[in-house]
Amino acid sequence: MLRSLALSFLLYGLFGAPAKAPERTVRGATLVSQHDPHIQIDLPVSAQYVGADRWDLYGIADCELHAFVQADRKRNVHELYWIQFEGYLSSKPDMHHTYDSPGHAEIGGLDFYVDTWVSTEGKRADPGSDLEHIESLIRAKGYKMPAGMIYVRLVHLLDAEKRRELMIIYGEDLEPKGFTVAGLAKNGPAHDRLPALEAALVEAAKQKIELQP
């Protein structure tokens, strides 16, 4: 099985996965999903819709992502909203998600695993990954990501077998906060400020992202 997965990753990295038509709909800053889960996601009205992408992620999961940004007139991104629906393909019955983050948050009555991190622009994305897909989507629309961002990833598992998920990633530009990725690193001068920034980011996500059945 491992050799088969390795071959799948190699082939998808080399040739890319075939695109599919997105199934969710977007009206302004509202995304509506009719299944997996049946939910409405409302973002701030100022959020600008970038677009969607859907493909078989590494040949093992049906992945559909939608991107929204808060950007200035020069298309510099200050906030990112990355919404992703993902489920393992029926051809991969033995695969399950294995999230183990101790952090949790409740939004719209749903429980989410919570992870946070900081990252620099230009960090290499794995070929064929969801990160590569969303970065390509954003660049194709002429938007420019900031030098450093802080992110929170929220993951809700839809079934007891942990085969389907709703993932929402929210990110903010670090520069207006007066920080850099290097400064917040483990040995950086502002590392002790990171926990407070992470906590504030999680609260901001809970305030800005509204979920309704």
C-alpha cells in the first residue's frame, strides 16, 4: 500500500490531478454547501471572492477549496479565508484523518481542531498539494501575499470514521501588527508574544466566520 501511495504522489506531482467542477456555490461573501456538510458559511461582507478549485488530492481524496481575501486596491492581501471540503475516495477505504491537536474551538455549534503557525511568502509548497493549488489560484487573479502571515487552521470531522472534513484556514498579515516571522521564531526577540497573537487570531476567526445549517 505504501508503494502504491508513493507512486500516486509521484504521478500527481509530475502530471497534476484532473480538475473537477466545484459543487458549492458562492454569493458575495457567503458560501453554501448542500452536502458534506449541509451548511452556510458567512464571511465579512468586505471579503473578496478569489475563486474555487476542485481535484483529486494526490489521487486519494476529493478536494474542493474556495478562497476569499481582504486586499487593498493594489491587490495586496491582508487577510485570507481558505475554505476546503475534503473526503477520501471510496477507492481508499482504509484511509482516515488523524488530527490530534489538543486545541479545540466551537463555531456554529460545531467542534473544530485548532492549530496555529506563522509562515513566510515564497515557502515552497509540495507539488500537487492543496497549498500549491490555493497559491496558484491567488496568483492567477493578480493578488500578492504579504511577506509573513499568521494562520489558524480549523478542522471539523464530519463522520465517526474520520474520512470527511470541513477545513477553514484564516490568516492575517503580520506587518500591521509590528511582527515578522523571524522575530516570532523560537529564538526570535518576539517569540514570547506568539501565544497572545495566536489566541487573538483564534478569537478573530470565531468572530468573522459564521456557520449556519
